[in-house]
Amino acid sequence: MKANMISQFIRSCIFFIVVPVFTMFWSFICLAVYPLPLRMRHRVVMVWTNTVISLLKVICKIDYRFEGLDNIPKERNGIIMCKHQSSWETFILPGMFNQTAIILKRELYWVPFFGWGMLSTDPIAINRKQGSSAMAQILQQGKKYLQAGRWVLVFPEGTRIAPGKVGKYRIGGALLSVESGYPILPVAHNAGEFWSRRQFIKKPGTVRMVFGPLIEPKGHTAEEVLKLTQDWIETTMKKIEGSTGAS
């Protein structure tokens, strides 16, 4: 047990050194390609996110397994509403969908290097303190991006939540679904058991990420869509929590 803890600490230290150095280097490339079309910028940023996931697998021995991939439509896009436990899902999901637009806090732009990468993907950056104005921005930009064929990624709890806990689900993604007519793709995962918030040590194992059936907004209010989404995500979380696949 002690040897495993020492190994995890050493691997986490290596990851902590390698990833920031690579991020600093790649952020300048992200800035350099900013004048290029979004499609090309997105590909450049995805090199960064995919590299981080690969380094996590090689250095920290954190692998992953997808379930329910057949629920992802091939001929249409929509709104991804995902459980938020870790930084892991913010790296893995954008590369799986077409030019994903993430709804995020505007303050993330101010994070050196990391924020530059986020800026290059043309996300929906909101100021939460503005309330109704922020919601209007989500609806306006979200509809525009959806109509352009992009997926919109929402973390409805707003912040990372510890494994076993449930945060307050915000209505923005559900309201966007109802007003735009685009479906919600619910996603559950247990990444927080391996790469948790404010924890330096990263634990080896296999993340389970489950994609649920589409939730169509037609005939539903935003509140009903939100409840359907939360119920599916949290019911699925109860099934996969604790299945760490630890090695």
C-alpha cells in the first residue's frame, strides 16, 4: 500500500511538471493561429487536450471507457449536459464533437496560458453576476452555434462537485434546448474518483463515461427537461460510482 502511494505521488509530480510546461508552449501556438478559421483553431486546441489525456494515461495510469456511444447522433448536433467532477471531462469531451462550444465562466480567460487555449475555441463565456444578461447571452450565442452545426457543452452544476455529491442543476442548458428545439445528450462519469478537485494525487484506474439517450425538448418546459436530464445523470451516477477499475 505504501509503495502504491509513493508511486502515485511520484507520477502526480511528473504530471504536474510536464503538463503545465506543454500547456505554456502550446498556448503560444493557439494564439498564433487565432486569425485562422474556427475549424483549424479547434484542431490545434484539440492537439493540446488530447495530449493531456494521453499524458494522464501514460504517466498517471488513468484510462477510460465509453458506454452508450450509439446514443450520439451522427446526423444532428445538440447540447451536451455533463456531470462535473473533474478537469478530465473538460479535456475529453470537446474532441469528440464538432467544434464544441463550451459554456464557461468569463474569468477563465484570465488564467494564463489555459485561458488562451479556451479563447481559441470561441466558447460562450459568461459573467455569472449579470444574471438575466448572462442567460440572454447563452440563448443568443447558443442558438447561433447550434444552427451552425456546433455542439454546445454545458456543465449544469456550474462547478466541480465531489464524488457522491449532487450540485444544484442550473436551467441554462435546458432553456436553450427548449427555445432552440435541439436535443440534450446527457453524460455521466466517475472521473472525480481519479482526478478530483483540489487533490494533487491522481489515482490509477479506468474512468467510465456513459452517454445517455437523447432528451427531446418538444412538448416539455425547460424545468421538465432539466429534471429529465438530472434524473438520468444522477441515476446513472449511482450505478457507476465506486467502479474505479483501480490498478
